[in-house]
Amino acid sequence: MPDQPFAANFPTLGQPVDELALAEIKGAILAKLRLAIGKDTGMASRHDWYKAAALALRDRIVHHWLTAEKQSYDAGRKRVYYLSLEFLIGRLFTDALNNMGLLPVFEAALGDLGVDLADLRKCEPDAALGNGGLGRLAACFMESMATLAIPAIGYGIRYDFGLFRQIIAQGWQQEYPDEWLSFGNPWEFQRPEVVYHVHFGGSVEHLDVNGRDCASWRPAETVQAVAYDTPIVGWRGQHVNALRLWSARSPDPLKLDVFNSGDYLGASAEEARAESICKFLYPNDESPAGRELRLRQEYFFVSASLQDLIQRHLTSDGQLRGLASKAAVQLNDTHPSLAVTELMRILVDLHNFRWDDAWKITVATLSYTNHTLLPEALETWPVELFERLLPRHLEIIYRINVAHLALADARCPGDVDFRASVSLIDERSGRRVRMGQLAFVGSHRINGVSAMHSDLMKETVFHDLNHLYPGRITNKTNGITFRRWLMLANPKLTNLLREVCGEAALDDPSRLELLEAHASDTAFQQRFRTVKHHNKIVLARLIGERLNIKVDPGALFDVQIKRIHEYKRQLLNILETIALYQAIKDEPQRDWVPRVKIFAGKAAASYRYAKLIIKLINDVAEVVNNDPDIGGLLKVAFLADYNVSLAEVIIPAADLSEQISTAGMEASGTGNMKLALNGALTIGTLDGANIEIRDHVGPENITIFGMEALDVVVRRKQGLDATDVIRRSPKLGRAITAIESGAFSPGEPARFESIGHALRYLDHYMVSADFDAYYEAQRGIDARWQVIPAWTRASILNVARMPWFSSDRTIREYAQDIWNVPVRGIAPQGLQETGAQREATR
């Protein structure tokens, strides 16, 4: 992958390289190469150099890490524990160098040793610990907590292979293991002394002890959770936190008697079963075995994490009654919901707390972030599976539900529907445990991730729970770390911003507002366009190398990069691409704006329809890119295996940001923020954080189209048949007919019949209903693009007005309103004030 060069283009914080520091770093790298890698300079490979440099950097991080840890414990500070099934941290080498302020000296030291830093960067694989926005948000939050000097630990699973490595073969997505650990991981510290037992199955025995019912869980299976720690460095290295990931192993890895009897596979069966927990992120849950593995994963990491934080608390405080005053546990989405029952089990069964006291501690300690309004994403598990795998936890859920339903009966006497709606057990669908409800009932705060999302939570999925527990729902609009998504991803733009906004902009994103005064300046606009053009050349080179498609950097780069899902509407985008292609074919003499449609994203392995959409995109690309009649005016590129590092190349080069989800279905989005921060104009629906982006950048600097959330609700009630819409839209009808007739799949004309049928008769995601509005909005984009000064001004204003979307602001709000922890880091209060001032003027 052609990464952007560092050299003089990368922010150096205005400090010359000190000769003594240069000599020290060179010596440290050479020492690591010889003593840790076991190579001399003449035999070292590029990967050897990378690992030696990473270990030399890690040594310097550890000093800050241990100091921060000791200071927070000595001061008795409250800690945040962030539980997430995903942490999409990307490459850590240059991220840590940048935050430590060591990038210039390491670049110079490696250069003196004949090694190119940018070249070494490519040796580091992206950590395969996440899928999309959920995991990337967790990574941004971890970095911001370190930047703001909030003592915190992130807890997750150390996946051997992560989600999957995506290969596109003949247009189809294929999934392969992502072997990101094959060369080791220089950033992690294995903690073999930190091992916790996680139990499954068995039975529960109840004993009467002095008139009190005491439960004793007798599990049938035990798995060990082993800790691996990765340091997460805050800005300027002032604070370092830990990301603690759990790996699973069997307490008895080899049954020697079984092995000696000749059953070599059976002898290690328990080890294989235990290790399956941390093999893959989101195993296919279409089968009973897959569903069981998903539940085992979630309980495994929740149990290990809570045991660990309880042990930490007891070591420092000696008692658990004041747990909530020293520990804030954040559940990142529904996956860690079992923390409610596990904390109750630990307090009641293991530490002899009375039920009511334990419940008060649990609710005061836990808080829950909801990331979706999709009912299928609010996990539910069959009671039968729960009873077999976690029998004690099912008992705890039943007891929680008794008190919970008593409150419901008191609030709405005799209302059977209300009672059924809020119950932790769904009795209407084969008896299933509702994990979203469990997280809601067991947390003192439940937050959405954009203003619209939080409002819709109150009106839709949690309407009745909000009535039962008023005031629990709050909003914390997502944010992104500017250190990663501006400084690292776009060094040329960062240097330009430093010139205009001053060095303080590196510490205080609100300083970017000074850019507004230059938005109409012709000379500055030219410099701004030069930076964008450079980034587009880099991306064009990448597209050429990966796909053998030649694209013009002068064309409009139209980007949609996100998980492939029907509600995110990649189908709407490719449908408009087909209509545009047909229009260009009809009138090639018109003054068309050259476009490059860029897609990237993974479909869940079991999501067949989403994988069919990927195939359609690639089949359309095959036809469009090879049609000489359109003269290269339209190109389509699907870049495989989307990850953080690929995003760091695409985002700085984007001209247009596609945020076109069905209104009311996107919780927030963070890709929309990253793209706008790098100067892309947004085309989108009034959905998720698009609304707040519009409010901040100004309605004239964003393109909004299509139905709003209420319109979607009304349309769905009227029916999903879109034949009336298609009848009124010749462009839409023609595009659908082309898909159905095999114009893009001549060898298999019926390949996309199901897509055509859905567009005509099952338009649940309003693709057909919104098509005309989207097509016209895109032609409006064409017109804007042709007025270069106006487009550039809008692009500059998008950058200048994005500071409120810093994850530092979001974490400040969590700290103040949910966690009740002080913020000590360097990020200024002015950032928060800027956001508040904007809110007041909406």
C-alpha cells in the first residue's frame, strides 16, 4: 500500500532533532535488533528493523505507563473500565510515535541507519480486533481517556484471527483468517500471572445458611482467561492506559492418559474447545453451535474482566461496598450485558452481599452505551441455551425480573402489554433472554451516540423502559481522535493548518475555527486544493496497484466506506451509478463531471444479501470501467479488506462523503466525522450524527436529501411495494431492469433477480423510495463541483467547523455526566465551550 510520506511533511511539533536524543535512539534500536531480535544489521530484514524500533519505542512508553499507574493508585483515583467486544486500534507504531513526540527523532535515527520509517510502517499489520464503527470508536475513546489523563482500562478479547481477511475473487467476497499475530506482536505484554477461571454449565445448589438462601454454582467446565496488556498512549505521552485483552486456554491442555491410549485428537479436545473462544470475532451464529460460541465469548470476557477489576479494587481499597465510588464500568453496546448478572453473582455468591445492597452497587457501577435501533442487534438468547451454559446467571435474571416487573405493575397496573414489553424474558418468541433490556435495567445511565439516536431510543426500542426508569437515557454524541484522523492520516493538511491556526491547534482542536477567516482567500484555497490533489494521487496509485484501474486524480472522488449492510444503502449508491452510466451513454457529448465511485467494506460472512450487493458493485465496475463509449468519465472501484490503514489513505483523498443510510437507522457514524474533518463534503440523509454535522458545518455546506425518520415510518405502514415509485421514475425503472435482465451479469442473467424483486416489492430500506431525491442531489453535487472556488470554500469550512466532534469532547461528557471522574489532561476546556456555544445557536 502506498502510504503517505512522513519526512518534512509530518508535524514535528516545531522541535529540532536533538543530537543526543538521536544517538540514544539509534543505540536503542541497534541494541534491540541484536539482543531482542538476535540479528545484526547485515542480516536484518525490514520486519526485524520494524520490531526493533517498536520495542525501543515501547521501552520509552513503559516508563510513562508505570508512572501514570502508580500515581493514580497512590491518589486513590476512580478508574474507568471500558468493556467492548471490539477495539479497532489499527497500526500502533506511528500512532505511538506521534503521541510520544518521538516521530522526528525516530525518523532521523532510522534514516541514519539506512532504514525508511514509512517503509517500516507497512510491516505492522492492523490488529484484527474489530469490524467497524463500534470498534474504532472504542479505540478513539481509549486514546482520548489517556489524553485526558483518566485512569482507565479497556477490556476485550485477544482474537487469534479477528473478523476475517476479505478477498474479492471474481467479484465475490471470500473470507480467510486474518493472521495478524503470525510475526508476533511487539506491543503486548503477556501477563502469565494474571489468570482467572471462567465457568460454564453444570448445576446450582441452594443451601440454607442461617436462614438465608445461598447459591453454590457447580460448573461442568472451566476455561482460563490469560491477560495480555497493550499500552495506549495519550497525546504528548503525558498519560498511558492499558488495553487488557483475554486469551482462552484449558486448565488441562492435554489429557495424557487419553493421548497414551492412542486418541491423539481427543486428548487435546478440551484445549481446542477452550481456544475456540478467542479464535474469531463474531462467529457465524446461524447454527446452534455458533450461537453457543457467541454467548461463551461474551461471558468469557465479561467474567474475566469483572474478576480482574474486583481484584484491583480489593487490593487498593480492601472492601467492595464503595465499588461505585472507585470504579465506573462502561458497557460498549449489548455484548457485555452479562456484566449485570456476573457482578451480582460475584457480590452475592462470592462476597456475601445481601441482594438489595448488591443491586444498588451494580446499578451505580454500570452504564450502557446503545449503538443501534435495529431489534436484531439487541441480542436475545434462548432460555434453554442460557440454562445449559449459565444456569446461575439465568436464576439471577429471573430474580432481577421479579423486582423489575413488580415496578412495572406498580407504574402501570393491569397493563399486560406494558409488562410484556419491559420484561427481561421475551415470552412471545420461544422464551428468550433480552440482553438490551438487561443492560438497561442494570445500569444507572444509558446513552445514545447522537442526538437523534438518543431521542429515537426513547420513542422506539426503549420507549416503555424509559417510562419505567425516567431520566436514565442521556446523549453522548460520538467523536473521533484528531491525532489519528488528521495528524497521522493527513500530514500535509495538518502542516497547512498549523501555519494558519498556530501550533496550539495540535493541542486544542477548537483553534481550527481560525481557518474560517481564510476560506475565501484565493491563495489559501489553491494551497488547500494542492494538498487534496496530492492525497488523491496517493489513492489513485493505490487503486491502480490493487485493481489495475486507472483513475484521474482530477475527478470527483465519491467515497462510501463502511460495513456492507442494507440500511447503509450501498445498493442506493450503485443504483445511482448505473443510472448515471446509462445517462452518460445516452448523451456522451454533455459536459459530465468525471467521477470515481469508491467503495470499501466487509459483509458479515453469513449475510448473503450484503455479499450479493458486493458482487453487484464489482459486476457494475467490470462493465463501466471497460466501456470505451464513456471515455473514462465514470469509474467504480471496490477496495477489498477495509481496515484502519486503508481508511487512512482513502479519507484524506475523498471529495464526497456518502452517508446515505435509511433515516432513523444509523445510530451516529464516525466515518462521516473523519471525512468532513479532512475536507470532504457530505451527501446524506438526516440520520445519526449527520444532523449535528449539518448544524455545525452549516446547511449550505452539506447536501441533505430524502425521507426523514418519520417519513420512513409512515411509508412502511403504507406498505413496502415500490411499483408506484418506479412507475413515476423512468431512470429508476431502467436501472432496475438492467440489473434484472443480466446487463451486468451476462453469463448468469438471473444472478440479481432477488435484488430487483426487493427494489420493486420489498423496499424496507427505502432504496427505491429515495432514489429520485438521491439522483437529483448528486446532480446538484456535479453543479457545485464545477464552481471550484465555492466547492473549495465549503470544503475548508467543513474542516474549520468540525472541532466539536473530537472524541476528547465526548469523553469529557462521559466523565462529567456518567462516570463522575475528574479530567486532568491537556485538552482545553475551550473545546467544550465551543461545542456548547454552537449548541446554543442551533
